[in-house]
Amino acid sequence: MDTGIEQRLRAGLRTSVEDVTVADDLPARIDHRIRVRRRQALGLRVAAGVLAVVAAGTAVVVAGGDGRSTEMLPPAVGTPAEGTWAPLPHAPISPRFQHAAVWTGDEMIVFGGYDGGEDGESGAAAFAPATGAWRRLASPPGEVRGAPVAVWTGTEVVALNGDGGAVYDPRTDDWRTVAESDGLGRVNSSVSNVVWTGEQVLVVGAFGPGGDRRGDRAALYDPDTDAWTPLPEAPEALSDGDAVWTGDELVFIGHEPPHGGRAPERMIALALDPATATWRTLPAPPLAVRGQPLVAWTGHEIVVGGGHDFGSLGISGDHEDAAAFVPATGAWRPLPDAPTAFQGNDRYADVAVGGRVVAFETADPAGRVLVLDPPTGEWRFATAPNRPELTEPGELPGRREAPVVSTGTTALLWGGGVGSSEGGGSWGCCRAVGEGALFTPPVSRRR
């Protein structure tokens, strides 16, 4: 919206309030329309083939590709709805969880995963937000079905699982197998982290011999030569945590492994420079020890926070505190507490959208997600991601075991598990769903 029009609109509202009876929610409605116009001016809108979003007070009505409409519940009284979820059309592959997803710059590619059985799912597909359409891809080989880790190199998808893997080239719609990782151990998304350095794939935290879950191993894989290069083992076990690539180093943040049934007592932070093949110990996060914290790279710093206590029955976190690590200074800075407890996305990388960190697993009773603007330290609620019919009566809320990818301005979520976490599906997870959604975060309040 033109800034002059916006200023005149706000001024007119202020000067006429004494003479005109104004509805209590009119200012909020005007602010909402201004945000919508700004997003449209920036090109942040979903293709018409995906959905239509209609604002009605503070509730949002969404229409899916099948023509059915579902009204998403309004937020708690006094909290405006900020951030929107748009359902995706049905994918041409079966529902699944523990699958892989990567963003290529134009499409989200999904493959692997389980549907509740012990065998990994076949089939792969790609979704393009620009067209609002899915397309089926060549089915991946058995090496990367199940729970792989995956990364986009700029031209190809490298997926690793167990002792092997495969590379997918979207230009030819073809998969080729990867040489076995000699001596690295077994790779799995529950214990391994993978990043693209700009030249090679860097893997840390693989299973050790005999299923040892210490995960202190590291190696480089070159997709051009199909060759592995072993790296020194980490100085501490990478048993539970997440890794990010800062542009120069891989930084791992987690906690020490349990000892003899005793819960961990401290957090750890380590950095690996693949150019020199050296590890170094970083200052530990200034947070109490916890499992499954959120760990996200904003492009300037690493945000760490939330997580659950060991032995806790909660599935959406027990902690609200957070801190940020600045690689340029090697120091941590505190962040304000979130308005509710939250945790990271188990087995997957947490994402930042437009420099803002999104926590998708929260303890909010309404199931809303949290968005943090690190420069200002401001936390804001956004609407819940799940349509009500996804969860059956008596089931646990929220979606688990699903990767989220950032397009830079939005986030894409597809598949995952809903329902009880006990007695159902592969690894006792949940009921697989094939629903997807695109998330547009709230407009920044920074001036």
C-alpha cells in the first residue's frame, strides 16, 4: 500500500473517532488489510491453484484444492491472529512420516518415510509454490527409503541412509546410488546431521559399530567423485542435538550423553572446520540442560532455546528460555523468554523464514506456533498448522516426525504423524497423514 494513503487512513481514523461510532475491532481490521496489501506488494501470496484465504474477523476460512472449506479456530481473546497457514493440494504419493524434504529454490522435493509399517515408502514428488501444483518424480531406490537425511547441493539432492544412499538429479529425473560410507557407520535421521558446505556433503553423528548411538563420527562426501573422506571423531559424543552450517564451520549444539541411566548434566557446543579437519569446543549454551531444543541458523547467528526435561511426559517442550550464539564474536547473548514452552523439530533441522525463527512444536493450548524476531527479541503467536479434522477425538494434538523447509519467505510442511504416540506405526510413532500446508509468517514490526 502507498505510504501516503496509509498515513491518511490512520490520521482519518484518529480525527473522526469523536464524531463517529467505531466498531471495537475496526483498527485491527484496517491493520490486517494493510498487512495483506504489503504482502501482496512484496509478492508473498500463494498461487490461486493452492487456496483462497478469506479474513472474517479474527477467524480464517481456507478452501483446499478439493473445494472443501475448513474454518480455522480464532486465537485466544486479546491476541490477534498473525501468520497464516494455507493447505496444499493432495500430493501424488502416499501419506508418510520420518520422510525427507529439501528446498531446491523452486520446489520442495519429498521422498522416503514410513506409513506405519516396517518397510520404507516408495514414491517421490515435488511441489512448486509458484504454480500450486505437485508433480510425481522417479521413485527412489531402496537405499534411501525409510528415514534418510538429505541435503540440496544447488543442482542435486544427496540422500543418505544406513550404509549407503542415492543422489537425485531433477534435470534428468534420475537417481544414482552412492558408494558405501567406508568406516563411517550407519547414517540415520535420528542421530545424524548433514549439511552442504558449498563443495561437499558433511555428515556428523552416524551410528557406531554394533549400533552404538554415541554418534561421534564425521566424514565428507563428494557427489562429483562419489568418494568419502573420513574426518577426525568429535571430542564429545554427538548423541542428541542439531547441527548448522555457518558458511565456514559446522556447529553442533546438544547435550552430553546419559551415563549409566543418569540424565545428562550439561549442554555442549562444538565446531568442525572441514577445510582443516579440526574440531574445537565452543562456549556451552547459557541454558539448563534439556533435550530436543530448537537450534536454528538465521544467517547471522544460531538461536537455541526451548526443549524438554529428561523424563518429562510433555511432547511440546518444558522450557521457554532462549539464547543466540554469534559466530563472529564467539559469544552468546540472552533472548527474552517465549510466551509458552516450545521445542525443536525432532530429527529435522529447525528453520528460519526471512530471518525469523519459527517454533512449530509449542505447548500453546490452541496449538499455535511461535515466531521469534532475533534482532528485537520479539516473540509472536501465529495460527495453528493443523486442520481440525486431521486429529481424531482423544488423540494428541500437533504433527510430529515431519520435516519443514524454508523457501526464504515462507515455510512448507507436508506429511508427518498425528494421533497417539503409543502403540501405533513404525517405531511406535503415530498415524501417517498426507496433508500439507504453506506458512506465511507475520509481517515484521521493525521500522
